[in-house]
Amino acid sequence: MATEEGTETASPLDNVMEDIRRELVRRVAANDRDSNRDIYDALENE
């Protein structure tokens, strides 16, 4: 969490929450790619 001075003090909970957010984003992106594979393949082959 950022303070007024601009330095960041992250608690262990903040670190765990950031890891969870990162993993959720990764899983959602992977699921989106799998669900729309035909679109991604078509764009890749343009």
C-alpha cells in the first residue's frame, strides 16, 4: 500500500493478495484464449 511519501510498505497479506490477483488474471486470460481459440488463430494467420 502506498503512503503519502510514495514509498510502499507491503504486508504479508498484501503480498498474498497480489499473488492471488496475478493468478486469477493469468487463469482468466488463459480461459479466454481457450474459449476464443478460433479467433486468436485467425488473427495470427492474417
